[in-house]
Amino acid sequence: MKVSDYLQYDATGLADLVRRGELPASEVTEAAIARAESVNPALNAICLPQYQEARSQAVHAGPFTGVPMLLKDLGQEQAGQPCTMGSRGLRNRVMPEDSDYVVKAREAGLVFIGRTATPEFGLKAVTESKLWGPSRNPWNTDLTPGGSSGGSGAAVAAGVVPVAGANDGGGSIRIPAAYNGLVGLKPSRGRVSWGPYAGESWIGAADNHVVTRTVRDAAGLLDVLAGGTAGEPFRIAAPQRPWAELAAEAPGRLRIGVFTRSPYGGEVHPDCVAAVEQTARQLEALGHHVEEAAPELDGDALARCYLGIYFGEVPVFMDMAKAEGAGNEDVELDTRLLAMLGRSFPLPEYVAMRQQWNGFARALGQYFGQYDLYLCPTTAQPPARIGELDLPPAMQMVSKLLVRARAGKLMLKTGIVDQLAMESLAHTPFTQLANLTGTPAISLPLGWSDEGLPVGVQFGAPHGEEGRLLQLAAQLEEAAPWYSRYESLWKRGVDEV
């Protein structure tokens, strides 16, 4: 199979070719490996290639037999393979068993050709770890592909694979989808298992799925990845019919609330606003009822609650690395600073913040009593340049002193933490709501800047309503198709940039 032919198909299309006997799975694998070897030197998206293993992998008969896939190097563990989570402290960690996610993907017939880069412990919306170096955006390699599933986003947009593993604790599926021009569905809480290594990741904020180029692939992969095994904390009722079938149906006339103001009060780039406004007009042309309306909730409280949980998770990751023999210098300075803050955070305050999630969910539930879905920007700003969001040298020196002095409690009292935290969320303030409320949300590549960069828009739905999101996404994909955008990117040649 020629790489040029391989690029024309999504995962569903490739699986159909293999199923009908028009193409052996081995040829599809070789085309994916050839594409990876061509573009990965420019993108640094694949941190752990598994090309030889892919060539010898026993391919199961399933709905995606023979389709190449990349796994994210975080939360998608493979038996006998490393799972570094982007940290030098975990570079020698080898996993004892497959995660439920990997088991389901393998049983569906997917062929793993490698693992994709992530920032350390998945903590940032850029993918620039000290272990692997920066991953780059195929639309402009001076820019970030986002994070924490940035390696996956870059690889799928560049045509290495039609689908790659991703997960989302604060936007880590949707942000790379927006920056790389992809479909990024974050499922409902509990929809896709984290087992057996975790029950609820990030105490329920994080969800597992994929990034894709087409809506039907996002639906089909949810069909094979959803569900859990014994010991799950809870299970959600499956749809009456497969999501792939539901996505092929018209959604009916929907009531959609639209907002473009950041819940945290920061600036929203005109390109991000324009993409939402253009999509709103498209929705009206399709017969939907659209009006301006945002959920009534305290944005500052939402940010504080998200960041409080975020701080609390980091010391656990640090302890995990130390259990693998890592020293302090094996963990990045930013991470050590966050871990210090997490250890200084009062436990009752941490618990109180977790309990506040209920209030956000109730407020969003009232909103969904009036509207079927919401529409907003996926991000507030275009992708940053590589290195742009690094701590300035002066701040790095101050951070080292604070870490050595163990001044976490002092920092929490001064308000410096709140300021730094809000600055860190300024680029991506629209994604955390779905994480804290456990509701599904999807980013679609419906906007494009004058520079030819993708601009994502986001739809959110009530818990368990992935079907409605997928139906509307498929309707918009048909009305305003985006696949030709990838073709123009591939003709330009990512490997030549």
C-alpha cells in the first residue's frame, strides 16, 4: 500500500478494506511505519516506537482489524513496555500488565506502532518534557500541538495513524484536537475504564479516549473502548444502539446555548470568538435554535477547585517516581514546585474543593434543563510557540529557592499561587468545566485562522449524552467538511518543513 493511498482513509475505511480482503493488514502497518519514519523527526510525536513489535503483533479479528494506532504514554499501559508519563523519573518503569483500555483496543484488532509523547505526568497544555523534548504542531512546527495528548494530536493530523490514544483531565483531549485540527471527544465520567491501575483518574476529573480525523472514527472507537471490568467504581448504561449507528442519524432540532467569554474573565482571541460565531450561524442554517447563554456558576471558584485537585495529584506522581528510584533532579523544576504546593495544601480545604464539584454539576444541570448542548471556544488563545510558556529564568531561580526552603505554605498565603495558576489557565479556560462535572464534550475543527491554522470549537452535553454530541458533530462534518484541510497539509509535506 502506498503511503499516499494510506492517507486517504480514516480508521473505519482502512478496517473496511482489510475486512473485505482488498488489502492485507501487514501492508497497512508498513504504510503507517513509513509515514512515521518520514514525519516524526520533524514532529517528535512518537517517543517510544514499536515498529518491530507491530510487524509481529497477532492481529485480532474485530471492528478495526489491521488499523494502526498509537497509544499515549500515560494511562494506557502495555505489559512488558515502558510507561514513562513523560518523566525522567519513570524512564525505567516497565508495566506488569495491560490496562483495560489496551486490552479492548487490541481485541478490536488495532495494531500498536508506538507510544506518543506527553508533558511530565500530563500536567501541561503543551508537550515539552525534559525527557523527550518538545513535540511540534504539523501545521507550523514552531508551535505547540497542545497537551497533554500533544504527541497523539500531532501524529494523527500528520497522517501517521488515523487514531491515537488520548486522555483528558483538564482539556488534554480537546486542546490538542483544537490545535491540530482534529475531532476530540472527552467521554462522560466512568465511560472508559482506567483499570486495573486506577478507578477514577484525578479523582474523577480525567477520562480516556482518542483523537481522530473523522466523527465516525470517534464514535466507532467509543463503541470498542467503553465499558469496564470487575472492580469499576461505577458503570454508565450503554446506549441502546452502537454510537457508530447513532452518529449516522440526524440529531433533530436542538436548543444550543452559546458563550464566548472566558469563565475566568481573561482575554479570548478574536479567531476563537469568530470560529464560534461562524459555527452558530451554521447551526441556525441547519435549523437549530441558537441563543447566547452561559451556565451560571462562579468561574473563579471553578478555577480554584480545579487547581486545588491539580496540586494534590502532583505529590502522588512524585512519590511514584521515587518508588522507582528517582531522585529530585529526575523530576522537572515546575513539577517539584507544584508538588511542594500540593504537600502544603490543607487536607480539609482539599476535601471542601472536591465537594464543590457538586455545585458546578448542579448549575450545569439546570442549564441543560433549558438547552440540549452548549457551544463555546475550545481554547481562548492560538497555540503558543515552542518554549513560550516556560518559566522565565528569574522565576526559575526563585522557584529553586522556594523548593529548597519548602516555602509552600508561605506561597499559598501570599496569593502568588493564585496569580500563577490563573495565568496558566489563561490559554485554556473553557475545558475544565466538563472535567469537574463529569460531562462529555467534543472539540471540532470548524474554524481556521488567516494563517491557515485550525481553530477548535467545543460542544458540551449532559452526562451520558455522547450520542447527541456525535450526531451533531457528524451533521456539521457533512455541512462543513474539513478532511481536505489534512490533504493540503500532507501535500505541503510535514517532513519538509
